[in-house]
Amino acid sequence: MNKGEITDARDGKKYKTIGIKTQMWMAENMDIDYKVKPLDSDSVAYGSYTNSSCDTCGHYYTWAAAIDSAGVFSTNALGCSYGSTCSAEPPVRGICPEGWHLPSMDEWETLIDDVGGMIDAGMVLCSRLGWGAYVAGSDIHGFSALPAGMRFIDRNSFPQEDDDDEVFVFVGEAALFWGMTESGAAGSEYFYPDFVSQTNIDEKYALSVRCLKDAD
């Protein structure tokens, strides 16, 4: 097990890292604040949000924020916000520190295969704490997937830019992370202690982000 630590030069925050076979992952959720004014009323807010009831969850990011659609740190996903016809061009740094990127769904699949497949991955990658009434993970690889859930958005009241509108769901039940599909669109990874699944989720919602180190 190859454990380490990096410092995000943008805000000085430190993150634990973990090497699992050929990949180097962050062992904590991204926690940089990212607030960019939406382009118009139909655009998803380039927002990051915090859950006051979970101080270890990190920030929750809309898809546009996760891929840095505003081009604050890189341009591979410039303009690819909610409802756009463009596709991000991986590898996409997104809101990750320099030298790291938002993982593709294929890279998530590599991680899952490396630790035993979809059935076993949940138990060995999920954290030992925070699962409420659910059976906790063994976290034998140190990946520590936290059951942060996600920030839910009511379609009927979108866009929501006021923190008073935040509703967090699946907290203590599931870890949800953004990932890039082959087409450069949004995908997501669900982690539970008893299994892992991949799906596409509405880009308006806000999920956790785990960053993957760029290939040497």
C-alpha cells in the first residue's frame, strides 16, 4: 500500500493519497471552494456546496463545477455546462490540483477491477465510519469512500443558488462520485459497502469528487 500526501497549492489544503496498483488516488474528497457566476438563468450554477452536518464530506460539486466548465484552472471542458452540446475532452483537470484530473468511468472501472470487482469493491474501498445503520466497509486499501450522499435539486425550483435551498440525500447511506464517460459527458459512481454501481446522474445535482493522478 503506497500512502502519501499532497498539498493543493491553490489554498494550501493537504490531502491524503493512496496508490492502488497502477493508479494513485486521493484518499479524501476534494474540498476546494468553487463559486463562479452562472452564464445565464438556464445554466447550472458553477457551484460547490457544503453540508454543515458532515465536516468530513468535503465539498459537493455540480457537474459544471467538477469539470471546471468556466475554465478557471484548465480549458478541456470550457463551456460544457448543463444543457450544452459540447463534450469535455479528457483528461479533464476540473477542480483537481495541478497534475491530477477527474477520473473517467474507465479509470473508475480499473480501480474496481483491481480490488476484486463490483461485488467486493464496495466493502474494501468504503470507509469504516459514517454509515449509520448500514454495515461499514473494511477500507483495507485506505481509499476511504465516505457516505456523503449528494446535494439534491428540485427540478421545479432550479436554478438554486441560495444555500437555504440545499437538500442533502443518501448521507450515511452511499458515496457518490463524478466521472467522465467515453463521450466526455457526466457519469457517476455509487459506492455501498455491499456493492458498487455505475450510472449517469442529472448534471444539476452536486456530488463528491475524487481526483486521480495524471499518468507519468
